Amino acid sequence: MSVLSNHSGTTTPLFNELKKQASFFFKEKIKNARLVLTDVTPAQLLTEEATNGNPWAPDTRTLASISRAAFELDDFTRIVEILHKRFLKFERKDWRVSYNSLIVLENLLTHGPESVAAEFEVDKGVIEQMGGFQHIDEKGSIQLGSCS
């Protein structure tokens, strides 16, 4: 029997915390390896993280970093490419990715370069489609249309 589990076969809070820390450690190492070994920029990593399927919205510090990076041409191109891909893959069952992408886009429109608006004209149809989407969960409803 493992030292980290109790008699009923379930894991202890200590083991769960250890798993969480190990997961975070490995994710950080993978990010660092991608930065060193590939042509990925920190802004690209931030945009990917901000637009993933997390149940929470991107934090303001991340959004500010993405907006600042968007003023550099190379980072702007990479950020826009990620957002275009996220919008193209809009699926109702995996709506959080698109929702987080809308939050990043909204922040770029208000704090980023002026060229952001023109760049996303091509995504107008899918953004309007997201505007009519409504996700209802056990606690009530979350409307994507309210943030577009």
C-alpha cells in the first residue's frame, strides 16, 4: 500500500497537491523547451494559454501583455493567426475556447493596434454566430452574445 494513500484506497490531499505541482512544473518545462527549440514567441504562448478551454477568462496581466506584444509586427501576425484558427474551429460543445478568444479580441480592439479591427473583418460571420449562441448549465445561463 502506498504511503500517500489512506486505507480506503483514495488519495490524500498531500498526494493531490504533489500531482498538481508536478503537472505545473512539467508544463513550465515544456513551455521553456518550446521557446528554446522552436520558433515560438512568448506572445504566442500567452495567446495560446489565454484562448484555451479553461473555465476561467484570461487574467488582465496576460491580456495586457498580449496587447503590448501586438504592436510588434511579428507578434501581431502570430497572435492574429492563433485567433483566426480559434474562430474557425468554433464548436458549441467546446465553446470556452471561442469565448476566451473573444475576450482576447475585445482587449486587442480596445488596447491593441488600430489594424486589429480590419484584420478580423473576415471573421465577422462566425463572431455573429457566436453572438447568438447561448450555453445553459446547471447554475443558469452564460450568453456568449453579451461579450462580442
